[in-house]
Amino acid sequence: MKKIVMTGGGTAGHVTPNIALMPALKENGYEISYIGSYAGMEKQLIEEQNIPYYGISSGKLRRYFDWKNFSDPFKVLKGYGQAVRLLKKLKPDVVFSKGGFVSVPVVLAAKRCKIPAIIHESDLTPGLANRLAIPSASKVCCNFPETMKYLPEGKAVLTGSPIRQELLSGKKEAAISYCGFEGRNLPVILIVGGSSGSKVINSAVRAILPELLDHFSIIHLCGKGNLDESLKNLEGYAQFEYAKQELTDMFALSDLVISRAGANSICELLALHKPNILIPLSAAASRGDQILNAKSFKAQGFSYVIEEESLTDDTLKEAIHEVFAHKEDYINAMKKSNQMNSIDTILSLIKEVSLKK
């Protein structure tokens, strides 16, 4: 049996694509182990998959002054030593990394142990952790055509991002019941503002609700603590702090999605062929990766983009009516994308580098 060690952590975006790959790896006879941080969010997510999990020391490399910058390099060195020992014990044929700082010592250790490593970069420009790990990798997968120019020639492969296959099997009827939309025969808009929600998106959506509800039913995932009790019984408006298993059914029911522009989220929209409006996190609140992601999807004809600074009641209304009027154009553009078979493409790369070991 072939063995693979997967790594990545720090955020859900560094873990969920790994989880999406796992069923295909198992079907192809791979024994999977996972290396993450001692107590990062990845630990619970991976253990829920009944995958053996190994924690190592992990430090973060920051671009700004912080006293931890003096101690964290020693944590990384410790993690590197632990990763070397683990890889010698586990003897995998290949390492697959989704990024995050815990992955850096694992990929470097793989090179030390002469084990091929494949890295996946979600965003349009590589993050710092992946930039540190790329020289030790055999292949680097990416989501965007524009990313290829930032990666070493011969290593870069445009794959798209693995998405959870259960997202493709949602049931509209279940979402209608869950949201209380029985007897309401109108198209549905799904608003997803991220796990903590977005105050600016929530405010813009709620300001135009009366007009929207004449034409649409609205599912609003507004983030923890952001429910508006005054709108609780408004017909056609279903608000939730977040959704778990129900999200699959909500996607199936939706005709238009309003979303942030995190790489994994927009790749899910692409795979589902959902016409969408992207409102990327502003550069003031991030390294600007969501803005670049959104611009790429706009250029490929997949998305309509409103920059957060330009978001108003009027620009949101205009965007909704524009996208809905031309939804078939967006759907057709997404159907032509060559990034749809990401799991098969990545699996082929894993087999390829395993054979070369």
C-alpha cells in the first residue's frame, strides 16, 4: 500500500482541500497520515476524519515587529527535527502540503529524507510559508493562471482547488424546508460573509431587503452574533449565523451567491457553476490576496466584483440585477474552465512523483 503524509494548518483554507482529497486517495489505495500543529484547528478537523494525526512544534514568521519573532524560529527548528523523525518513522511515498506555517518544516524535512513533496497554493500570489517551502517541492499546484509566473518553471501545474464532493449533491427541497420558503416561487440569493460575517456586507444587504424581497428569496449567513431579531419573521428572508451540513443544500437552491473572495470559497462557486458577486476583503484588512483572486475570476468571466470601498446600497442593487440578467453568460464561462477536475489532476501528480521516488 502506498503511503502519503498530508500537512497544512492555521486556517480552514489550509485544511479543507486536504480533506476533499482524502476520499480519492483512499479509493486509490493510499494510507494517509497527517502532520499539523499541536493544537491548531486542523487537529480537530483531521481527527474527525479518523486519520492518524501527529502534532509538531510550529512558529509563525511575521512581516512586522513582534517579540515572538525572536522565539518562533526556534519553534520552527524544533518542528523540523520532529518532522524528520516522523517521516523516517512513517516512510511515506509522498508528502502533500496545503500550506500554513506548520507545513514549512514538514516540506523541508521531506527534502532531507528524499521524499517528494507537492505543494498547493490557493491564492493568486504565493504566501510566505509556501514561498519558503517551494524550493524543496517537486511540484507546485495553483488555482489561477496568473500564479504560474510566480512559480518555478517545470514545477508549476494549474490544477484548481480540491472541493468537497458532497457540495455537488445538495438537495433544493431540504433547503426550502430549512429556510421556510415553501410556496415562495422566486429565485434565491445566498449571502456568505465568512465564518465571522461581514458588517459591511450585512448592512448593505439589509438596507435593500424590502426591494430585494419583491424579486428574490434571501438566505443570509451573517456570522456569529450578527442576527437581526427585528427581521426574524420577515417572509422570504432566512438568516443564520452559519451553516454546516445545510450549506450543501443552500448552494443547490441558490441562483446567485454573494461572497467574500477567499480562494477555496470561490473555487467552490466555480465548481458549482454559481453566478456570483464577489466582495473581497479590503487591502487594509489583509495582504490583498482576496482582491487579486476576485480580479482573476472577473477577468475569466466567472464573477462580478465590487471592491469593499465601493460597496453601497446602490452598487449592490445594480450588481444583483446585472448578474441575474446575464447569469447564463457566467454559467457558460465557468463550464468552460479547465480547473474543474482538480482532484483527478492532483491525484495524477501524486502518483507521478510517487513512482519517481
